[in-house]
Amino acid sequence: MTVRNLDALFRPESVAVIGASKRPGSIGEMVWTRVLDGGFGGTLWPVNPKYDELDGHRVFADVGDLTLPPTVALICTPPATWAAIVHRLGGMGTRAAIIVGEVRCDDDRTALRHTLAAARPHLLRIVGPGSIGVMTPALGAHLGAPSSTVKAGGVAWVSQSNALTNAVLGWAHARGLGFSHAVALGDEADVDAGDVLDYLASDPGTRAILLELDTVRAARKFMSAARAAARNKPVLALRPGRADPSDALYTAAFRRAGMVRVDSLDDLLDEIETLGVGRVAASDTATLITSDRGVAALACDAFVAAGDTLARWPDGATEVVRQALPNVTPGNPLLLGDDARPEHFGTALEVLASQRATGTAFVVHASTHSAPAAQVARVLIAQHKFAYRGLLACFFGGVDTATRDALHAQGIPVHTTPQRLASAFARLVDYRLGRELLMQTPEGLPARLPESIDAAQAEACAALAAAEAAHAGESTGVKLTGEGAARLLGHFGLVVEPKESAERVVVDITVELHDDENFGPVFLFTAPSPDDVSPPMRTYGLPPLNPILARDIVGRSPYARYVPAEPSLIALTALSQAVCDVREIVGLSLTLRVFQSRTVVVAPCVRLARKRSRLAIVPYPRRFEETLDWHGLRVTIRPIRPEDEAAHSELVKAMTPDDLRLRFFGAVRSFDHSQLARMTQIDYDREMALIATITDEHGSTHTIGVVRAIADPDNETAEFAVALRSDQKGRKLGRLLIERIIAYTRARGTHWLVGEALRENTPMIRLAQACGFTVTTTEDPGVVGFRLALEESSSPAPT
């Protein structure tokens, strides 16, 4: 995974079009024309030995004739030329290239392999081949051959399809909508969807990401990038092919990553309007404001179909509205009446501003003699500041271009039907719920004793060794059934019972684990319809699971309302823990028999082998746990877990205001649930937080220190920070933790460990120096930097 040099693609300073041409219909002509039409403000160099001049620009005969390296090169020449061009560009210092031409035969595929090999030593990034380009409209950078120029906006578009990209760009252009970036990935020979998601996750100009893809090529990278992006901004995904047998797995993966899956291109296009224009605050409900009873009925039907998101008004809202608008029918929907005038819409917004429980304001209006659409729009523009939770509008028949653009300028999305408006808002609600799922603090299971996990691992290895001995050393794998499978699963608290039971069975859920070529080990849960009306249960789950994630699976089951969830949650979490902790488990099949008060395992079969694919989501890394004696205390150092939120809050409260200021570079009193969840619910694939804990005489566990390292996506540099309880300072706990994070990042292959501290924080500066860090200056005179090379052959120090 790497975002290395992707800033060159999205913030180019100079561009070379290699193969720029005047020949109508050629790739070189299309690319050159589009770059010119886009109005790129940087330096532009056409390269082609057949010309001396193109549209007033001097043409260079060869890449080697360029006086400076271009930031980005657009390669429009035949595949046989790509490797030599890329080799020359890489040597010059060019950081990225976009290959517009396609790979069509074996010779082309060979040429592509040579091209990638030529790019690799120079860290030159390649988009494509077969890409219509990368567009950054704010810079006028249309790097490729899109069918139309693109306006600037707040939504990023990322797609594996050139045709859909052209369709979406044309649709948005016709409606005055724009993009922060638009990326056609092409064949993803180098830069892929995960890389781009990683970059866009922290791009300040991108408020939301719309993703269209057919396949995921590197699932762990993609899931890690998608989860990081979805924590920061809405990510909506469209995947064609509902008939594809693996489609349900993609749905589960998208949901697990916090993305919202949309069902059609129309839905995705609607979100360009909602997310690209609107600045809708976090709200799960809305109030509908309209003048006509028939329009209100249509709109209410749309909201019910989309998820019933109309707000229930608080007690005081009705009376407040009645006093301000005595002739209206207060309630939700708020009916202003057939004779409503434009100013009544503005009054409604102003009155509801104090009633925040009424949610986002939706104005749905069909033009009337007393309230023409354009005049109502002007009132919304004037009064939109009162819409505390945001404002969305629907004008039947639409509005003229000038009015639409004026609404857009104030962040007011405009839809043409209540159905589109309601569905677009419902997807925002889905995103917020999914994001909350990512941020949830799981209740956790009782800590599984390491001895039990070790025993399970030993049993698996012994079974494999016996099978290999029987087959003269060949690693053929082994199936465990009956007593062997029961014993192995029993280490994780799972109860295996025979098929017969006098107790009434609510449902038998079939559980299978298989190794997917994209996502690695995944669970498939199936069960019949409970009433011959509801659809049967067929749901995927990606390990690791905890009770909260298991609840999300169980809660969407048609059986959720029939039985208490807790026993099933414990069983699903235990199965996940077995798969995560015993890496020799490559497959299993069993039945979870759910009774009214308990859940047991029936007929388990566990397949073991020496190798399996990596999990798409990194589980809790138990191997970094250790317990040691320290200044008379028994201290455990381990990776942080989601259930540490309460203890982490206690740690912050136990720090003095001055210690908090030195650690967080400003006045900090406390952290809310969302902030604490980000600290405790980490992605172990790119971040590590090691905590030091002690247990008091009452058996309660307390966190007394934490050290954290967050790596950039290409693992070149990790930034560290350390925090200690104020009453534990001066006892060398900080050094104990920093030495372990150094060892962790070094073992992970990270090149540099860096950090910062306020210049006045002399204890931290002395500690960093004692641990081997070099102290450096920064752009802020009040802040110093730390850096430590973790490998002798590390690349130049980060600046």
C-alpha cells in the first residue's frame, strides 16, 4: 500500500504529453486537446518528433530534450515504447505517469511488465493502462481524455470503468455539478482503488467519495484504506453485478468498512448533488416543509419507502410554529397551505431553528401563483442560515440554471422528486449509522486465557504433524470432526452437542468458513425463511468479529425478533476468535443450533493446513502482549483494544492540565466518545497503540501509559507519541514504552520513526534523545521534531 507520489497526480505543477498530436481521432490529439481545454495553469510540454509547434507551444522531439522533469507524464504512444519512456522519465525525476493506451495482446502485456519494472526503482507511479485520466478541476488539470471538461466541486469520483466515468462527468457537467477529483483507474497495473482511497481520505478538498468498482484486487489494502476514509467522510460504493455469486460478500465488506452501497447509477448521481453541494450536519431525521397536501402525501410516501426518517417533533415545537404561523397546520409534515407565500417558507426555517430535534429541513415545493419556485428559492438562500441541521430542496419541474447555481452556491442541494431527495438523505443516514458501527465500543468477551489459545494451537499443529507423518512428510492438511473438532472449539468456550435434543429449536444456522481469493477467510451464515414469506438468511461476515459486529449480523437476520441475541453473539465471536488465533484453520462447517436461551454447535468439521490467506482485516495482535515486574508493580504491556475506552478516559482524566497541554499542544479537558473510540478502535494494519496496565487490589484494570505509532500507507515513516498518567512520571515508564514501539516499527519494516514536542517540554526532549532520536527544528519555532532511522539503509530523512 502506498500513497507515495500520488500528490503529483492530484497536484501537478508541470505536465508532458508524450505523443501529443494534431491527427484527428488519435489518442495524442484527444489528450492534448483536453489538457488545453481544461485550462491547466502549470507548465505544459508536448513531446513528438513530428512537430515543431502545437497550439503555440514548442514541441520537444524526445523526452530527453525536456529541460526539467514534468511532474506528470501523459503517455499516448504504442505499448512497445512505454518502458523506454518511463525509464527516461524516472531517471529525470518525474513522479507519475498516466498511460491512456490499452493492453490488447501478449506483446502488450510483456511491454507493460517491462514498464512497471522500469518505474519501480524510481518510485514513479503509473495510472492505467487504459485510463481516460485523472482530473483535478480546481487546478484546471484534465490529465487524459475525458469526454468533457469538469467543474470543481467537493465530491471525488473513482471508477474502474472509463465508460461510466465519461457518463458521470457528462451528467454532472450538464447540471452544473463538479468534483474535487475524478479518477479512471484503468487496468490498475500500479495505482489501484485502495491507493486512491488512502489519498482522498485526508484530502481537505474532498468532502465525500463516490466509488464504482467491479473487483477488489488487494483486499487487505482496500479494506484498510476504505475504513480510514469512511471514518473521515462519506464513501458510497456502486458495484455492478447483483447476480454475481460473490456479490453478497462485497456487500458485507463494504458495510464492514463503513461504506454505503448504492443500488444504481441514478442513486450515485443523486449523491453528487447531495454531497457535492450540501453541507448537511449529522442528523438522522428531517422535517418536511411544503404548501400542498397532495405534495406532502407524495413526499411522506417517499420518506416511508426510504426508511421513515421524518422526525417526531418535541412537545414545544407545535406551539412555537402555531404562534409564528397561525394559519398553517403545524406538525411533520409542516403544511403551509395553498395560499402560502415565499416568506412563509423563510419563517418556517427561522422558527424551527430553535427546535433542533426537528432535524434537517426539507423544502418540497411545486410552483404556485402565490409562491413561484424562483421566489421561494431566493427566500431559502436568504434564510438558509437558520437550518441548523442542513437544508435540502425539491422543486417539482426543476428551477432555471441561474436559480439552481445560486442555491448550490449556498450549499443547498436541489432534487427534482421527493423520492430522490428522501433516498439521498437515507443514504446519508446509513453512512452515519455505519460510521457509528465503526466507532462502537464493543462489550467484549471475558478475556480468553492465553493458555487456552496456546493449547488450541498445539492441538492443531499436532493433528497436522500426525497427518504429515502418515503421508511421508507431505503437507496435505487434515479434517477434524467429532471429538477432535469439539475439543479444539471447546478451548474458545464453544459447546458442542449431539444433534438430538428435546428442547425446541428456534433455528439452525449453517456456518461455513472458506478462503476467498480476494478477501481471504470469510464466514457465510445461511438459514431458511422463518415464515415462508421473509427471505432466507444468507449473510457474509469478515473476521475478526466482536459482539458489536456480530450483533450487526444477527440484527439483520429474519430471526432477530424471535430469540435473545446474546448467546448467538457469544458463539459468533468465539468462532471468529478461533479462526483468528489458530492460523492453521483454513475452513470449517458446522451448525449453530439456536434455542430460546442458549446456542450450541452441532456437527463441526474443521479443516487444518499449514498455510492460508491473510485476513482482510488484521485481528488483535496478541503476540505483543507481555507482563513484567516494574517498580514493585505487575505491569502488562499490550496492544490497545476497543473495550479499553473507559480506562483510556480515566487515563486522560488522571493527567494534569499542563501534561495534557504538553501532550496535545493545546488546552484539553477531556475527550468525547467519538474521539476515544478513534483512539481505542484502531486498524492494526497501519497503527499500533501499546498500553501499560495495572490491576488494583479490587481486580480493576487501569491504564497508566500509552505509546502510539501511526504509519503512512507505504510504511516509510511512522509518527509516534506517548502519554503517561501524571502520577507515574519519573519512573522510566515512558522509556519502557518508547523502546517497545521502536522495536515494533523496526520489525514492521518502517524506515523512520518521527515525532514532535513543544520546545518547552524538556523532559520529553531528553527522553527522546536517550532513546536514540535526533532532535530537529520544525517550521514552528515553538515545536521541535524527533527522528530515528530504523534501518541502516533507510531512505533520506523525512522533512
